[in-house]
Amino acid sequence: MGNWQQVIKNSVTTVDQLVELFGEENVDREAVQQAIDKFNLRITPAALETIKEIGDAFWQQYVPTPEENEVIDGVPDSLNEDADSPVPNITHRYPDRALFLVSPVCATYCRFCTRRRKVGDPDKIPLNQFDSAFQYLEAHTEIRDVILSGGDPLMLADRRIEYFLKKLRAMRHIEIIRIHTRIPAHLPERVTPELCATIAKYHPVYVNVHFNHPAELTPEAEECLARLSDAGCPLGSQTVLLKGVNDEPEIMKELMRKLLANRVRPYYIYQADVVAGGEHFRTSVLKGLEIIKAIRGWTSGMAVPHFVIDAPGGGGKIPLMPEYVQEITEDEVVMRNYAGEEYRYPLPKEPVLSSVL
């Protein structure tokens, strides 16, 4: 058994462990157990180490609280993924790409998870129903991009990961394979030279990582990112805007700069989904626009992600932008730059045609 598999055995998985770590006064045993019954608890040693005090950005992400039991307008499948699932484990929403759920488990379970209705439950992401998924991908030649997700694909053994990569790479219409993972932040021991060598055999394989706070980029996480990048994996990041975790412009700006310094291209900041159990993480949309305004122009354009709402009901990702265009007339575009200064761009004049006698 590999080292990472031993490490994960030392994770926090029970309410008794939470009480022992953080004190009876900080853990409502009955309410927390109720939350765990609805959505698994696991906090790896690496994730636990980031928690410095009760209620900090990492406590909120990983430790269940009574707020998870308060459902106001959240729904289990907020993105309506199941309606876009033609066969088990496949979501086909966009014209040329598909989501392929290949693992039911994560190293650490984030309490804001949008797929909490099924993540952690092997019956909901069945590991014995991949034949129909492969048949669907083979038959739909319009699909050129497949995203491996779950759960976390890197929780699978190397040989299992290679099985998926090899099968997909044999389909000539599939040009791009993506792996979506939180492993560098939660289980850095998993990103071994052997794993990187396995992935490198099937390029182009893009790896999208998930970081929500600059302090998650520990030296161990940065080493993981370097190994993946050195193995030829283009790296992108996804971040969820979370109340009390990263909903401050300076925190987000530092995160995006730090990602870029680690050869990770910031890709998305997501508005938190309207998911039952995670409603207390939601911020106003104006907060996200404020953050984008604080990043764009004040740091490298490469460090500016798209701010998106993954539309409730299955509408897909819709980008939101601060309003830089003030007015468009027949003659000019009136704009404000990142610093709020006004500029005017003259529009081209229609040419005057003269007749030749």
C-alpha cells in the first residue's frame, strides 16, 4: 500500500475526533452528527494543519456546523446535473464536452460541495457502470473534451487512472482530457513521480486544481503543482467565492498572484451554488464583481479569472463582468479603466463613396 493511502487513514472522520480536537464548546455534537449523516466528514492531515483557530477560513471549509442543517432555498441538485445525464456517470450539457464522474470519494470533504448529494456515496457514483459511459462517449463524436471528476479522480490508483486515460485517448474524436482535483491542497503525498509519469503518457491532459485561499498553497502543495507542471500538464485553477473564507479583494488578489507564480493559470471564480447544506457560504454577486474590479488592471491580466454563475437549473456557466463601458454612441465608446478614469474611443466613420463620371 502506498504512502498516500496510509496518510489518509489518519484523517478526521468522526464527531468524537472533532470534539477532542476543538472542544465540546465549539462542536455542537448532535447538530454536527446530523450534518455528517447527510454528507460525509473527512479532513486529511494536510487540510487539518491549515486550521489555525476556530472559525477561520479553513475551519469553515472543512468542519461541519449546524448551519448545514438549515435549508432555506437550496436544492440538492442545484445545477440540474442529473437531468443532463444520459447514462450513469456522464453529464453532457455543452455541445462539445462532457463531464465524466470516475470517483465517488474525495480526500477531504468540503462543506460547500455542490455535488454533496452523491459525493462520498459509491452507490450514487457507481464504479461498476462505466461501460455505458464509454459507449456514450464513443458514439458521440461531437465530444472533443472530457473532464474527469467525481469525487476526486486522483483518489483512484495509478492503474485505474491509466485505464481511463487509455480508453479515452483511444477515441480519436477526443482531443482534450481534463482532470479536476483538490488533491494538491488536501493530500500532497498522492502526487507521486509515478502518477505524473502515468498522466504524461496521454497528453494533452490538463489538470484543473481547486484553491480557495492563498494559505492553501503550502510548500507541499506547491511541490505538487511543480511536479504536475514539469510532467507537461497545463494547470488551471478554480475557486469558489465563499463568505468568510475569501470574500475580500486582497485575499483573492494574493491567491491569484500566488497561483500564477506556481504556473497555474487562474480560470474561474464561481459564485457559490444554491445547494442545500451550503447556503451559508453564499455572498452577494456584487461582492464577486468588486473582487474582479480589484484584480483587473491592478495585477497581471493572466491572473484575472472569469467570475461566473453556474446557472441554477442547468443553464451552464454565465460570466459576469464589472461595467467598464459607459456608453456607445454613433461616434464613440465611452469607457472607464480599472482606476475609474474615463476614456473615449472614436468609432470608424462610414466611408463616403464618390461616383466616377
